[in-house]
Amino acid sequence: MKYFFTLFYFVFFITCSAFSQGKVTKYTVSNGETVNQIAQKFKVTPYDIYQLNPDARNGVKPNTVLLIPSSSGKAAPVKKEETVATRNGSTKEVIHEVQPKETFYSIERKYGISDEALKAANPFLEKDGVQIGQKLVIPAKGSVKTASSNKSSKEKNQEKYVFHDVAAKETKFSIAKKYNTTIEDLEKRNPEIVSNLPIGYRLTIKGTAPITAATTAVVNNEKPADTKKPVENSKKVTTYMEYQVKPKETFYSLGRTFHITQEELTELNPTLSEGVKEGMVLKVPSGYVKPVPIIVQQPVEKTEEKPVENREEAPSGGGIKILEKVKSETVSADPEVVELSKKRGNNERKKVVLLLPFNLAKMQNDTLSPATRIKNDKFLNMTLDFYSGAMMAIDSAKVLKLPIDISIYDSQETKSTSNISGLISQNKLQDADAVIGPFYQNNAEATANSLRMYNVPVISPLSKDSANPIGNLYQSIPSNDIVRNTVFDYMRSKNGNIVAVVDKKKESVISYIKQNQKGVVLASLTETGGLDVANLKSLLLPGRINYVVMETGNTAMIKTTIKALIDAQRTCQVQLVILEPNSTLDTDEISFENLVKLKLMYPSVTRESDESSVLIFEKEYKLKNKVNPNTYATRGFDVTFDTMMRLVQGKTYQETTDLMTTEQVDNKFQYYKKEDGGHANKGVYILYYDSDLTLKVAN
């Protein structure tokens, strides 16, 4: 115990002494204040506060006393700018104090100076970067001479400050890894991300992400000499910024992001003539907004929607309509994918019912506020996301003037109960042409059983479970076995030699392969459970494509397998395959470059598409809902829109499922009749990483 207190005192003394030169201020937290607000008040970063007050990472309470570092007098309020004379007195320099959210780009743009000039006047920026409270010397234009001879030798290896827009599913760890920096440095340069990482937030990063020969395309943020002054309502690009190419990005996706053609992008960055490569730092336009065509607003005609009781608790639909339908992509082994449109002359009105588990009655009797309930209830969040996507589909149907009536009911679901029997007793569902929902598999089956005598198709929108044999039940998400079977069927269609490397702990996978995939050879393991490399290599055949299915979460086994396959590529054609997502492949231990070399392939029930209609959906969803669509929102759109479009083909829903395979934003619908009864969807994509770092659909 004595040792513990001695050590604690020593660590505390060292920590505090580190800030002794710059003074430490004691500050008492006021009611409602946050660390971010306090950091801004004292012109420091939240990271600086956390260094002296580790417990503050868990939040601060009123009357808590914090130690605030105020190095170089940062705690004292100062002017944002001061003007001072230079040595010769002929020109003037401005002293600028860095404010929260300011970056190299914003400061340089504000004063109309180059990146080189700012760093030449403030050499410490090369090491420390821009930090809140710094006093920067802003040189007068033309006062900093450039030394091109030194620049050419220095810039090639110089770290570049780049912007990164946070994408869905990205974490601080993954971003720091991508740019070879640390989470600590990310938070220090971007204080707003300490507590959370908002999607779409633009980060300023100084890292060492891989830079290719495209570094010659790096430019400062000045306007080109021949850039004309913009006129009112002009669409001409007048300002530029640096952007580092991320994995999987293409000319098309870059053009979508910055609203610029491939030719214009190549003209700005001549090195793109060799193709888009990860790590390139490109000159791209900023502040340019391109209007999206084919989007209209018009009143609804003849399409009514029965409101959910107390529907104001749910997010509202309406607003901008999406007119363009999703175009198709095909996999060669599949039947033709059909793009559906309303059949001419078919004006018979159809009825679609959505059964969604809002559980409003439960919310009304709840002691929690609606906001708290929404924040804490993951199932309700999933429901509202699905609903928001469905409303986008309904808006599209209204614009297309589809003869469809929509009814939405609260299914009041739990895993074992629902109010479906009550809705049926009120004759709410018997006359429907299609019912979407309920969410839980057992409730969907009970609904299908109750409506079987009326021949009403019931579409299960979210369950991956294998369904019981009920003739009018449609499983819209492929089951795990269907997903696995699809990738094995694909490999056989390519006359592939299939070898499996499976961890002995993955007993269910071993059992599945032995029972369902005859002819697939399992590679031998050593006595300690590791891979027998010699045996694996002996199973690979020259002259044929060798698919190696790897199922293990063991890092050592994964690294051994990958190394063996990379070596085998000298004499054989080899492709690595996984049957389901593997989080180990996303860690620092595994080289993404090697996964690309092996063209990592896997099955997926969703795709990634750059089709214009898909991009329109994403843009308009974000415009209406202020967030990007997640998996459940897109699922809500796809299932609802697909169901409505099938009903206006002049055929019954079942007839269209027997005849047509369709594609929507993320999902493919390729229904088939199961031998024991009912229908399942086998619409699965086979995706792989190509050598250009893009994710492609195998064909």
C-alpha cells in the first residue's frame, strides 16, 4: 500500500510538472458545461484537459474542479489577430490566434497565402500542426521567398495534410490506421471528435498514408492563375482543396462526390491518366454543388394511406420523391434481372399492408419520455429506420401514380406476441394483395398461416431464419445456408478446385461442408491445431483456379494461410474465399495488400453500387432525414418498393416471383419455391476485391 501511494504521488508530480512552465489553472465546472465548451473557453483542446483530468473522459459534473493547462498564457483571453511591422518596416505581418475548428486550409484561404508561405513563417507547424490557441505569423503576400531547389527534394517525402470525410462504420481506430497516425493525434487536431465521431465530419489529418507517384498532383489551396472570377449563378469551380483517395474509390465515385467529370478530374490531376490509386492526393474542387435531375415534387393523386394510431410518434414521410428506378446488374449464372415499370392499361387498384412494431401503446404507458425511449430502444430504432425507408418507397409510388393503397398498422410485437389476430378479426388484412411484416419470424409465420385461406402473400422483411413450410410466406432475406450454397455453386460453375482451411473450433462449418459440399477437400491441421502448409500446397492444382475457403478467427492461422497462398501464386492460380464476415481480417495484423493480391471473395446479401439511381436514393434520403440511410432504412425501401412494383405488372405477386428476378438499391430478390412449401430468396451477390482496390461483383 505504501508503494502504491508513493508511485501515485510520483506519477502525479511528474504529470503536473510537465505543465508547470505553462501554468495550470483550477476551474470549477458550471451546470450544463461540457469538456468541449471548457476547452474552447480556455483555448486548449479537450485532449489537453484529459491529460490532467483522466476522469473527465467519463463526463464532468457541476462543481467538479478541473486543472486547465494554459501554456504560453493560452488561458488568458487574447485578440484573434494582431498586426506587427516587419524588420525593415516596409510591410506588415498579421499575428493570428488559431480558433476551434480552424485548419491549415481555412487559415490559408482566409489570408490568401500558400501552404508553403505559412509553414515558412511558422516552422513549428511542420512538427506540431495547427492547434487551438497557437499564435501564427501570417506573412504579407510576396514576403516569403520560395526555394524551388530545396522544395523539390523535400516535398517528395514530406507529410501532407489531407482532409477525410468520416464514412459510415468507420472508427477512430480504422482512420488512424489508414493514415498511419494515432487516435491521440486525431483528437488533438480535431477536438470535436473526442466524445463521438459523426458521420460526414471532415477531419484534418497529418499522417503517412501510402503516397504513390501521384504526389506530383498535390497542390496548395490557391486558385490557378487562369481561374476566372465567378459570376453570379455560375457553376465554374473557383476554389480547390486536397483530397486523398480512399480504398475502393473510382473515377465514378470521385465524380459523384465532387460533381466533376472524369475528363475534368484528369485535367486537374494528370497522373490520373494511369488510373485511380489508393493514397493519391488529388486537387479537387470545393464548394461546388451539382443539382440532381429527375427529382420532382407533386401532390398525391388517389393514393391514400391509413394512419397508424398516434402516428405523430413515428417519423413523417412525404417530401421529395424519387422518380428514377433502380437499374440492374447481372451475374452470369443467374436469370435475367428485370427492371420493373408499371404495365400500361393496368389501373386495377392494389392494397399493400405494412405491419410495423411501433408498440405505441407501450410507449404511452411508459414512464420514459419518447426521446429517451428512442435513444435506448434498439428495436424501436430499427423499426423507425425501416419505416423511413418504406416511406421513401411510398413517395416514389405516389410520384409514379401507381394504383396502390397503403395501410400501415402497429403490429405491437414482442418475440412471442402481437396484435395480428386482432387486426384480422377487424378484417384489416384479408383483402390485401400483399402484407409486409411482421418482423419476428414466428409472428410472420402466424400471420401467413392466418391469411393462407385468403391467398394473401406475407413477406418477412428482416428475418434470416429458415421458415416453416407455409405456401404464402416469402422470406426476403436469404438464409445462411443459401448464402453459403451460392458461393460454392459459383466456384463450381468456374470449374474451380475447392480446398477448405477450417479451424477445428469451427465444428458447424466442418459439418456443413462434409454434409452439403461433396468434393471439397479439407486441408490437414497439425497436432497443435495449426495449418499443415505442405499439405495445403499439395492440394492446389496447376492449370485450374484454386479457391481456398478459409474459416478461422485465429490470427496465426490466417497469416500462415495467406503466406502459403501468396507463395503458391508463383505456380498456381489461387483465390481466397470466406463464407461470412471475419473481423480478424480488419486488424493491423493482416495486410490488406495481401488480401487484394489474393482477390478476397465472399458472398453478401447486399451490394455496393455507384448507379445513378442508387446515388439519388442515398442523397434524397439524407436530404429528408438529415442522416445517411443505414441497412434497415435501405431494406425498408427495397422490400416495399419491390412489392409495389410487382403488383402493377398485371400479375399476382406469386406469379411475378415465379418469373422475375429484380434488383433495388442494395438487395436482389430472386424468389424460388421450396420443396417443402413456401418461398425463399436466393438473391446473393458474390463480391471480390480487384487489383485496383475496388469491390466488384463476380460474373
